[in-house]
Amino acid sequence: MSDICQLFIETANTFRIGQEVKASEMFGKCIDQLQLALQKPPLAKQLIPLMPMLLNAQENRDWLGLADTIEYEVMPIFSKV
């Protein structure tokens, strides 16, 4: 498993166990990776529709929704790369 996928899985799991502060720090690293990926057109096409879902979940403090989006929507895109 790639380091990026591992980061996404660990971040999602950390949100799920309620460690919001640590997970939020990890999510910042996920965002950094997403910003890099958005510079690549094939990945950007797949990721752009997911960005509002991620940001809305974070704004609403919906940690489980954020974890699900990371693990089941975002991470599979990176696992194909």
C-alpha cells in the first residue's frame, strides 16, 4: 500500500475513534496530498467533485462522514495510481 493510501486510512481511522485533534492534523497532510494531485488532470477530474464533500463534512464536524469520504471515495482513487 502506498504511503498516501496509508495516510488516508490512518486519518479516517483516527477520526472514527474520536481523536479529532490528531485526525485534524493528519487531515491537513491529506489536503496537502490532494493539492498535489489536483495538479494532475486525470486525478483532478476525479477529485474535484469530492472536495465539497470533504470540506462540508469538516465544517459540520461530521467526523464519521469525513472518515467515510476519505476511505471510500478518495483513497480508492489513489490506490489506482
